[in-house]
Amino acid sequence: MKHIDLVEIMNDSAYLQKDVTVCGWVRTSRDSKNMAFLELNDGTTLKHLQIVIDKNVIADPSEYMKLGMSWAVEGTVVPSGVMADSVEINAKKITVLGTCPPEYPLQKKRHTLEYLRTIPALRVRTNTFNAVFRVRSVVSAAIHEFFQSRHYVYVHTPLITASDCEGAGEMFRVTTVGVEDGYKTQAEADENDFFGRRAALSVSGQLEGEVAAMAFGKIYTFGPSFRAEKSNTPRHVAEFWHVEPEVAFAELPDIIEIAEDMIKHIIRTVLEKCPSELKFFDAHFEKGLIEKLESVANNDFAIMTYTEAVEKLLASGEKFQYPVYWGCDLMTEHERYITEQICKKPVFLTNYPKEIKSFYMKQNPDGKTVAATDLLVPGVGEIIGCSEREADLDKLLDAMQTRGMSMDEYEDYISLRRFGSVPHSGFGLGLERIIMYVTGVQNIRDVILYPRTVGSIS
Ligand code: 4AD
Ligand code: MG
């Protein structure tokens, strides 16, 4: 259907006084004696375009004016009668594409996010979701742009895996075996399963990413990861989008620099490409959001060791639900206190106790900590998990042995340390978490099209 995007008409004065066809859904309507006014939105912009109907041209437009109806309108683009720098369309002909009954679940009032979650197929038509998903799209493109312009190879790692990267007990099984198959033991069932052994959805593309980085030097993945953790929080979904660069010849300070540059590139891009969306979020979701993002883009992030953070938490006098001690796994309440109260900006927390981190992280000379870092940001907490990888064969084998891991399953991974091992590092960024941070939207369920969470799939 030949038509012009509303965003084009609004941003390009060349359309003034031209006849055009536009399409969209009715967002508001107002009827008066001789004229009728409608606001149309086609999803290409947050703004609605006013359609002016002269009843001498189109008699009795009331049938067209129902909320949620979809239209094609032919008419002339003219300067807005009320808003400076704005245009409207004097309608000559209206074609109804789809009608919409009065019980349309999206009414003109502001609905709560909780209510909107119950109508996932329609909530995307609201201003909030229009803005969230445009930002999500711009952020995704900015991520590709960042890595593509720096010689990274975009690789696609498998989603079905036989290795349990690091998420013991947190993986979704992939199986074609059912109760009706009647196998007596799990081992028997596994043997007769599709792959002839146990398989699961991947929690991370990192291990395969390391394989690729040892060939292409710098790689990144950008795809879904799956976690069966039963954390019913505003920050966890069972299926999330994961950005995982892996960089040969990079040590911890190098990868920290890359992560900081990437976050700043994302934020600058959103500031540049989504000004009206950010204004909307600043007004309705987080006061001061734009100022926050500008400050983050233009200032250094903090860097603090885990040990120092624990000391500061203990000295803070703050009552936490979970106790703080050296060796504890920091909880969201601790992470947020560190970034929101102590640092008041994004902070890379470094050198965690090795017992609470993964087997593949580089062991520090102190024998107690690993060269890992999490990026914590105010309002959200952890958005990046990062580390230098253990490049020494013996140390890696030792860490795997301590954790009782099966060496056979990781032969490919281990062999990277045999054949020309090099220092290398990587990180994982949760796409939904960075979207929450740049929009101020507080629940992860509201930044993904169909959230999958424990006990809920629709
Ligand atoms: O810290 P994580 O578990 O690290 C890894 O998976 C590493 N293999 C990454 C790497 O070094 N290549 O996860 C990385 C990030 C987290 O910081 C968080 O932003 C996001 O992934 N994430 C989740 N996002 C939404 N829902 C969940 N359940 C998430 N789990 C992790
Ligand atoms: Mg983590």
C-alpha cells in the first residue's frame, strides 16, 4: 500500500502543501459542529499526526472516529493551526482498513504497567512501549555499530548445548523424551534422547565465543540466553538478550576500558537518536534521566575492588537484609548501595573471591581472588559480568577439579590453553538491563516483547 511514514511528514518540510496518503491507528478524536479532529499514529514516531476533517468535504465522519480503528487517509499537509513547527493533514478521503469495537482494551486514560502486562499484544501500541522499543532497536544497532567499527567479528554461538557453562541447575533441558517413553533411569533416557546425551539451552555463548576469539582475535555474540533461575524479581527473565564480546590479548584493565567505551557509545547514540523518547521517559519514568545519561557519557566510571566495597558496606552502618562479610556473594541490595550511595555512578567492582565466581576466571597472584569485574549502575544493579579468562592450562584444570567438573565435556575449551594460549578477556551485557538503565523503566517485563519468567509464559 503506497503511503508515507508519519515521521517523514513531520520532519521534512518538503511535504508542506503536498497531497499524501498516510496510514495509522486512531489514538484520539474530537467532534464539533463543522469539523472533526483525529490523532493518528503509525508507530514510526512517538508523536501523533492531527487529521482535520471538514464536514463539507467528508460528511458524517463519526463512523470513522472510533479509538483503535485503522485508517488510510488521503489529504494535504498544512502547517498546524495551533502548534508551532508542527503539521497536520486536511483530509480529502478516508478509507477504513479495520474497525475496532468500543470494548477495545486500550482506552484514552493512562493504564498501569501491571494492567498492560495482561494485554501483551496491545500494550505495544501505547506511547510507553513505542518509546521503549524504539530505544531497544537503537541500542541494538549501536551495539553492532560499536563492535563492527572496531574489527570485531559477529559470531553466532549455539543455543543448544551439552556443556553446563556455569549455570548448574539453572538450565532448561532440551529433550524429546517424555514420561510415556518409560525409561527406567535418567542415564537410559539421556542415551536414547535426540542427541544421545543430555542437552540444554545455553546460559551464555562465552565458551564458544572463546573458541572463535582464539581464531578471529575479537568477536562478539548478540543473541538470546536462557536461565532457569527461579528469581522472580524486576531484573530477571528466563530468556534474555545477551551481548558477549571476547577479546584476545586483552587483560582485565583492557576489557574494562572496552566495556566502558561500549556503554558510553550506547548512551551517546540514544541521546542523539531518541531525543523525544528520552524526554518522554524523563517526564514519566525517571526525573533527571537525560541529565544522568549526559553525565554518564561524559565522566569516568568508578573502579573499586570487592574487598574495598565490603569494607565500605560494613562501615556504612546500613542495615541490610543479607549479612555482609568478606567472601559473601553480594546481593542486589548491596550492589545498589555501592553504586547509588557510595559511588553515585556506574562502578566496576573488581577482584572477587574465587569461591563465588566461575572456574574460567583468571586466578590472581594473591591466591584468593579472580580477575573478574561486574559493572553496577544506579537504579538497576549489575548490567555486565566480566572477567579475564584463565589462560594457564594447569591453573584452569586445577579450578575445574576443585569444582568437580568433568574434563571430558570441556575438551575443546581446555585445548585452547594447549594450542597457543593467550591472555584474553570478555564480558556479558544483558540487553534488557541496559534498556532499563537508559529508559528508567523499572521492571524488566516492560522492556521485552514477551517476558518469560518463572511460572509465566504467555
Ligand atoms: O554475569 P553473567 O551470568 O555472566 C555470564 O554469563 C558470562 N558468561 C558473561 C561473559 O563473560 N561472556 O551474565 C551477564 C549479564 C548480567 O550482567 C546481566 O546483565 C545479564 O547477563 N543477565 C540477565 N538479564 C536478565 N535476566 C537474567 N536472568 C539474567 N542473567 C544474566
Ligand atoms: Mg553476573
